[in-house]
Amino acid sequence: MNSFTYARPTDVAEAIDDQQQSTAAKFIAGGTNILDLMKENVERPERLIDINHLPLAEITDTEDGGLRLGALVTNASTAYDERVIARYPLLSQTILAGASPQLRNMATNGGNLFQRTRCYYFYDLATACNKREPGSGCGALNGYNRIHAILGTSHSCIATNPSDMCVALAALDATIRVKGPNGERTVPIADFHRLPGEDPQYDNTLGPDELVTAIDLPAKGFSENHTYLKLRDRASYAFALVSVAVALELDGDTVTDVRVALGGVAHKPWRKPDAEALLIGQKATKENYTKLADALLEGARGFEHNSFKIKLAHRAIVRALGIAAKQEPTE
């Protein structure tokens, strides 16, 4: 690990100002990802700005009936908050499906948004990786790519976003609150992460000196019909090969609203609102779930070791929709 300087600001403006003083400065909160990356020499910040003393560690109700999750609230505190459990059980369920209890006690909501890929080649300094070193190539394209993306890939990168929480946030249409030198702005979760394109080194659309202060959940929480289905190589502490977050609203057996977000398949949580629209107004049946799965996975492309993900994702989508609708398993 390289040497670095350390700062501990006590207000947001001070933290942002400190970040602007060095292009190689990084914010740190729980540190559950960045410390690993520093130990592996993937990240080499010259300055760490410890934001744990900023006033961003509360969960509060919003005027529109939603909930504001402070950026420094831990994943565990969020998952076990009574308001989250009652109004956004999909989010609680999804957070508890990720990592270990020890990690959830340290990891923060803001930090979860910035998790970097677990692509083997990203962590291995002896191999090519455009995300770690732009222009060096992609070892995964023709290497061992079992865990890699099947949607939204580019010739530069086929890495996936590893977050579970972000998949639920995508299904819930959360909004990210951000502060920077030019003031405050909000970013829909759908626009927060980005596809790799020609610049896979950038995981999100934030400026380098912007700080996430909170995550806003809208009033509609789909507390009645929802599920998070995570398929992985072992039952605990493993990243998703494929995951599906479903938020469903029914009138009898007719679908009146639906959101389906996929994890483990792309550089960002994957949603296609135009595909979801195919199910609205239709009966909650396996046949209609299958049509939605077909549309969600349109254009999916497998590589040498991960083509199985296409069929796995298709079956998972159909199964998750049935679970959310509280029907008997269809697969």
C-alpha cells in the first residue's frame, strides 16, 4: 500500500473543498471496498478524506411521503430500520442478501453506490484491464469470463456491477442527492451508473469532486408484492451470477405496475421500462412473464464461459415475477 495523507472534515463543504485540492484524493466511509483496492495497488490515492464525521447518518421522512437515507447510514441499519422494513421491504431484503453481517455493519449506503467490479482482471495487475488502466486491453474478453456481463457490453469492457442494493434502488426508482462545488443536484438511479462504452474506467456519471449526501426513496414502495431473487455459487457471501428485483402492483390478477431490475448481467443495474410496459394491463401469468423476460434480455450476448447466464436470467425473471405475485413456483 502506498503512503497517503489523511483528513477528517466535519462538514460537507469542507469535505468537498478538500477533495478539490488534489486530483488523487478519495473519500472514505466504511472502507469495505477501497481498502481492499488499496492493498492490491489497484487504487493509489494520495489523500484519504474520511467523511464519517459529516452529518449524513440519519434516515428521515420526506414531505412527499418517501424516505431519505443518509449516505453514512450503514447497510445494516438501513435493512433493519422499521420504516424501511414496512414501506420498502424489497430494499431490506436485497441488502440482507448481500455481503456478510460484519461487512453490512461497516458498509454505508453512499459507499455501496461506488462498489467497483469484482472482475478478476481488474484486480490482477499482471493482466490487461481497460477499467484499471485505460488503453491496456481487456483480459476478460477472451479469458475466463464466467461472471461477466451479457448486456450492455463493449469491446473495451465486459465487467459487471457487483451491488445488490443498487438493483433494488433501480427497481424502486430511487434518486441520488449529490453536492459539489456548484451546489446540490439530484440524479435518478437509472442515470447514476453507466455502461462501459469506450471509457470503462468511469463507473458513474458524477464529477470527481462531488459527494453523495443521501438516497431518496419515492413514496411508492411496492410493499405488498415484491421479491429479490439472487442466484450465486454458494448460499452466503457470494456475488450474484444473476439477480432479479421485482416490484409489482396488482389489481386482482391484472398487473397495474411493474419494475424489474437485473443484477450481475451488466455494468449497471439493468432495467428496460419499455419492456416492463408490455406486462402492464396484462394478466399475471407465466406466459406474460415469459414475454417480459424475452424483451428484457433482447440483445443479450454471451461469451465463451458465461452464455449460461442468458437462460439463467430468463428463468430467474419468470420465477421472480411469480414469487412477487405470490403464485406457486413456475420453474
